[in-house]
Amino acid sequence: MVRVPLNEQERQRGELLGQALREARGARSMVEIAAASGISTETLRKIEKGRIPTPAFFTVAAVADAVGLSLDELRKDVAATLEAQQRMSA
């Protein structure tokens, strides 16, 4: 199976997703949130840095739950930031 390369908007959305999850984590440690999510610390680090721009749905759901963020709230935050960035660059 050949994976189609991501376009700039998809990469940007992944970075914003990671940023939103990182902000929601606050002062809690990456190790604590990774353990609560059932993923490795390295995977969480990559998501937060945008190095995994399209993490699996259940991974995102687990991390969002661990940081106390609803999926709807997460989607709205990412979409609003993406729209604001696009307006600024236009």
C-alpha cells in the first residue's frame, strides 16, 4: 500500500492538533498522560510536536480523554486556529 503524501494544510492541522493537546496537558508530565492514554511517551511526544500529523482516531480520543478535553472541543480549537492562520496568510 502506497501512502499518499500529506498536503500543507494536513500537516498544519496535525501540528495544531499536537499543540492543542500539549496546551491541554498543562503542567502534567508527558509520562503521566502517555500512561493514562495507553501509548508510549515517544508517541505522545511525536503527536505534540506534529511529527505524527495523522494519529489514529482512538489514540487522539485516548489522549484527549487523559487531558480532559472533549473531541468536539478539540476539533473546534484546531479548526478555529487553522481558519485564523489561513485568514492571516491571505
